[in-house]
Amino acid sequence: MSYCRQEGKDKIIFATKEDHETPSSAELVADDPDDPYEEQGLILPNGDINWNCPCLGGMASGPCGEQFKSAFSCFHYSSEEIKGSDCVDQFRAMQECMQKYPDLYPQEDENDEKSSKDLEAASMEASAAKEEEGSS
């Protein structure tokens, strides 16, 4: 037998195998392109940027949201031969902002940089060891 229970803000639904054996009776509603709350993807039909798109991963909000919006807008609307080449200042401002909040915007390059330095050092040690073996 299935049942629901509320724990704080969460609603927990327990379903039985029998509940899942019956086909769903849910009806799909046709998409309304004029629905302002409808998910439209990153670029809206009118060409504007959909800042609420989940594909942005929340980057448009938070402490560096305005810098992100500025840089992303500049890139999106850029008409330069190398797209976005006129947006360096906006991207630099966004990067500087993100560096102020390392807990919110972790720098992936730090680990990559460290591991590549470790690999480089190990490679140099191995080369030195081979040279010593060859000279003795």
C-alpha cells in the first residue's frame, strides 16, 4: 500500500510495485510559446538570453552574476571576426570576481597545474636516473 508523509519541507511518497504497474493517466499539455514561465533553452525565440536557463548552472546569480551576464552578453552579441575578441575586459572582470570567491567558484586549473608539475618533476627524475645508469 502506498502512502505519503511530510517531514519538514519534504514530502516523502512511498509507492508499491502495483502503483508502478498501472499506466500513467497524466495528460501532456501542448507547449505554449508565449508562456513566460516555459523553459525555452539558452536563447529565447526573440534572440535574447534566457538567464533562467538551468544550462547556465546558476552562474547568472550569486556574487559574480552581473560580471557573468556582462561577459556572456558581450560574447553572445559580439560581431567581431573572432567572436568575443571584443569582450576581454568583461571576461577579465568576471575572472577577477570569481577568484575572490574560491569556495563558490573552484579553480579546476590549480589541481591540473599541480598534477602536471608533479608529472614533469617525475619525468625529469626518471630521465636523470636513466642517465646515471647509462654512465656507470
